[in-house]
Amino acid sequence: AVVSTQSTGDVVNRIQWDESYDPEKVIVGYLDRFDGLIEENFSFFDWSDVTTVDDWETFCIPKHRVYYFKIDDVIVWDRRTRLDLIFNPKTVQCSNCQS
């Protein structure tokens, strides 16, 4: 059975608006076109639509480049393995899923 996960945008909205999450404690793992997989603090990014921001003033990435979110060094959402502990706290990690 395929494990369903919420989209990157849904996770971003949950972290931004759900008071039980502290954005300062969330790390984002994303794919940089030149440097590969990089981690940055959630608050480092402008989560607006990438087509509406000034590239020289803000740092915004396309949501499809986000691979995972970590809280307290624990991956809580991972696109590659379909792990989703943000919306489905009882999710089992899928070791055979493709990215």
C-alpha cells in the first residue's frame, strides 16, 4: 500500500500557523542546484510563491526542491521515503519508496 503524505506547501503552512511548532527549531533539507543537499533553518526562507519574490532581497526556493524537515535532529517529514510525522504521527517510514 502506498503511504500518503501531505505536500511541502501543506507542511510549510502547518509549521507557520500551528502554534505547537516553533519555526526556529525546524531545519529544512533542500536540493541546491550547485551544492547538492543543504540544510537551513526554516526561518531563513521566504515561503512566498517563488515567482513573486525579488531574488536579490529574499531567499526563496521552489517547494519541489525541499526533501525533508527536521525538528530536534529528527526527520519529521521526508518526501523521498514518504515519512509524515507532521500530519500522520503514526506513519511508518517506507524503505522501498522512490523520490
